[in-house]
Amino acid sequence: MPLIPEEPQIHESVPGPRATPAAGRTASTPRPVPGPGPRPAPPRGAPAASARPGKPGPSRGPAAAPPPQRTAPKPAAPGAAAAEAQLQLIPAPAEGAVDAADEAVDLLLDSGRAPNEVLVLTTGDQHPWATHELSFGEASYWAQHDAADDVFYADAGAERAKGRPVVVVAVNGGSDDAVAKALPAAMARAGALLIVCGDPQRINALIGAKA
């Protein structure tokens, strides 16, 4: 099936809970679908999930209920092979794609996803967390990846980054050829859900050109 469906599920825009919109963003980022098989919220009194790496500050407040899907995915038949990852496209300009990805990660964690189930990729400049951690050296940076105990941020072209149940791609730059290659690779890495934050017209045009 094509990477970008003819009618991708795009939810109504609602204000994001935390991230400050980057310059040039004209609309709040729609909340992402938590995806198939989200983990249930921890029972009352259980410790809360850890915050995203590189995002200091007080712990989150009560988790907001995720929006309902417009169409419910069909359950897989018993014994059937694993289905292709669900896709969600979140419209965002290139300069706001990282902010949109950060909001998506927050909502995924609030909905019950474990931090180590999420991989964030960027097609342009590295995510600020990755830039900071790489300043301590490649060995330390990739050791955190191999430990797989938190959200990890990497360049979309980094072959060493392993797949996870949820992959979030911020299309924040990069050449057309690089983006066209990065999106199918990200889909292959995503076990259950792929969220792409970027310009829908550009994304669909690039994927169509590669098809």
C-alpha cells in the first residue's frame, strides 16, 4: 500500500498542551492518533512515565484523553501476518515540524505509550536533544540508543537507528531526494504507527514521484 493514503486521517486542530509554536506556524498542531494497541494508563498511585529526554521542567499534569479516530482500524484476523504500520500525517511547515513532533511525542506518552517505544527522526537539522547528546561524543549518544530505555532522537538517514513500535518523522528540511528516501525507510522501522509532521503537498508529491 502507498505510504501516504489518498485520504490520510487528519484530526481537527486543537491547541497543543505544551510546546511553543515556532515562528511561521499559523495553526496549532492536530493531536496524533495514539495508534493501535496503546498501553493502558498506569493504575492510580503508580509512578508516572518519564518525561521526554531533553525536556526539563515540572512533570506533566493529568493526561488529556486522546481524540477518537474517525475510522477504527479493522482487527487483524487470527493467525494473520502483522499489518503495515498505521500512518498519520500532521500538517506543519518545515520550521514548525520539530515542534509538531514534540507535541506528538507528549501526547503519545500521555496516552500510555512507553518512552522506549518511540523513535523520532528529523530530515533536516538534528533535534536539539540529539545535538546536545552528540556534543558528548558518538559513543555516549549511541549507548543511549542501545540501552533503549527512553525516547530516542536521530537523523532520518542514520542507519544505526533501530525500529520501534512508534516512529515520528519531522520533515524539517533536507533535499527532496533525501526526504523521498527517508519516509519509506521510516515506515519500515515503525512497528505499529508512523507519524509524519510536515507539508502534506510536498510529502505526497515526493512519494508519488518515487512510486
